[in-house]
Amino acid sequence: MRTIDVNEAIDNTPFGAFQWTVVALCGLLLIVDGYDVFVAGTVLPTLIAEWGLSKPQAGALQAWALFGMMFGALIFGPLADKIGRKKGIAISFMLFTLSTLLTGFASSPGEFKIFRFFAGLGCGGLMPNAVALMNEYAPKRLRGTMVALMFSGYSVGGMVAAGLGIGMIPQYGWKPMFFIAAVPLLMLPVILWKLPESLGFLIRQGKQEQAKWIYGKIDPSARLGHDDKLVFSETKGASASIVELFRHQRALRTLMLWMAFFCCLLLVYLLSSWLPKVLQEAGYAEKASLLSLFSLNFGGMVGAIAGGRLGDRFGLPKVVVGFFIAAAISIALIGFNLPAGLLFLMVFVAGATTIGTQILLYASVAQLYNLSVRSTGLGWASGVGRIGAIVGPTLGGVLLAQELPLQQNFLIFAIPAAISALAMLVFAASNARCGETVQLAAA
């Protein structure tokens, strides 16, 4: 009879085809999630014209989906710790794809808000659970890279939304942009068939045979017998409650991560909601303004992958601090009437260091908490971040309604990035202190 610590074994096993399947499936889910989030920014100028919305009204319209995301993260994160991440992901996916499809039938701002709220519930639930699942199946040495690679699908979804918007909105209007959401529903049977359940969850539930079957896919050479037992080193002790997030010297780090999440998501949704409209008002053509959204998301994908690699090498907190500093500088420069090429370069950098950094923040949260509260930690961090996401489009609408100079607007937009850099600097210092404390205790 053998006892195998799955957490330790995954760290010491080569990253194989089964784990790449998890990356691919979660990446596909995030593509659909990213499309759903960014499609609202592509159609916003059209909705303003068609429904005669003021900028504050348009900002509030965008906020309904984000309001739903906040509740989705808070509900589905802890729920998945109890029913399993696979079920949590499947429920979230079905909820937001169906609701996005129904949004295309909205005939008034009121109907649009309701459908977007339910789509937001699903989006908010999917993200933390996909990150937690990927974090569990990735070895520690590659964890940041794999989570970032999976999460880059979110930016790909944004690029798809921008690309389709360039081709479809001028000719067919905004409704088909939401009807396209029916296509990903075909993925649901594949997700239910191929996506594995959390190994830690199966072990906690006493489902050893299912856990052994999955572990055999990760390490075929293991050849587990009936008497062999799988354990997960992080499964004991903590319960899935918010109180656990502040125990074991994690209180300051939890609060700093929440602040960074709030400011980062504020920026992501502020830029994704209003950048095309602002650039149209600055004199750019509709296609050029939508191209800025493509550039923003392309930057997000590059930033996530590069940041994940750098994080595995130098430590995520250091990389995140550097990215936020770059975000503050690039966002401030967007408002300085730059030549087109330099403008899109700054938008690219802004995307890399906001959307990309959002992904690195999820990886930071996943590394801070142990398995039994990881989904709860991700759910609460994401939920707090969603408050910032709600504030972002609303704040953008109010600021733009003041008709301030373009330069002044973007200088204001850069402030949350500077606050995030400071918060993550405090997080990094606290991390280092806690690490030293653990080493001294061990000595």
C-alpha cells in the first residue's frame, strides 16, 4: 500500500498531454468569457446613437453586467468548493452564453440591463473557478505561466469581439454580435466530457477511484493499485469561509490584493467600455476606434503570457508592481494627441499592463491561498474587483460628460494604476517578511 501526495507528485511530474488539455479547454472557456465582456464596448457607440443615451446612462448600462459579475464571483467561487469546480464551471458557462444570446433580442435599455446582469453572473462565476482548476493541475514551477497562458484566452475573446465588430456592426447593426453567443453552446458537451474535476475536491469527498483514474492520466507510470491511497497536502484544516482569508499572516496581503483587484478591474472595464467612443469623438473613424480595442486586448494577451513567464522567474509580486507602473505611464500618454502609430503602441502597452496584470493578480491569489479556500479566495478577490469594474464604466461616463480636455481625462484614468502599484509594493514586502518568518520558525 502506497500513500501518494498528489500536490507534491504534480510538482515533480513532467507537464503532459492531459494537463495541456486542461489548459486548452479552460482557454476556450475564457475566449467565450472575454468575448462576452468586451462585446459590450464594441456596441456601445451604436447603442448610444440608437437609444439616445447620455454618457452617464451608457456607463450605467455597461455596469449591469459587471454588477452581475460581482455576485457571480461571490456566489460561484464558494459554491464550487462545495459542489466541485467542474459543475461550477459548467453552470456558469451555460448561464452566460444563454443570457448573451438573449441580449440580442433586447428592444429597450431595461431588457438589455436584465440580460446583461444574468450574463454577468455566469462570467463572474467562471473566471475564478477556471483559474483555481488550472492552478491545481499545473506544477508549481510552471503555475504562473500556465494560468497566464490559459487566461490569455480572455484577451483573445476581446480581439474576436473587436474584429467581428469592425466587420459586422456597420453593415448589420449590434444585435448579431450577441446572437453569435449561441455557437459556443456546442462546446458544453465537450466540457462535460473532457474537463476533469478537481483532484483535491475528489479526495476530500472520498472518491478515490475517480481521483486515481485522473492521476493515472497525469502520471501513467504510477500504476496505482486498489490499496494505494491519494492524499492532497493542502486538504486538511481550513474551512471555505472568508475568515480563513485573513488568518495565517494573510490579512495585509489579502487587503492589498483586493485593492489592486479593485483598481485593476476599474481600469480594464473603463478602457474596454469607453476607449472606442473617446477615440471616435477625438476624430478617429469607427473602424480605427474599434481597432484600438483589438490593440488593447492583443496587448493583454502578450502581457499575460510574458508576465507569467517573468513571474515564474522573478516572482509575481515584483512583475506586477512593474506592470502597474508601466500602466500608469502608458494610460497617461494616450491623452497627449500622439501620432496614430504611437497612440496604438500606448494602447497596446496599456492592455498588456492592465488586462495582462489582471491575469497575474488571479495567479497571485491562487498562490497565496491553500486548496480548501482557494476558490473562496479567488471568488472574493474577483468580487471586490468587480466593484471596481462597476465603478469604471460609470466613472468614465460621468467624467466624459464633463467634457474635460482629453489629456486631463487620461491623467485621471492613470491614478488607479499608480494606487495598484503602491498596493502591490506593500504586498511584496509583506510576502518577503512572512517568508522570512516561516524560514526562522523552521530553523
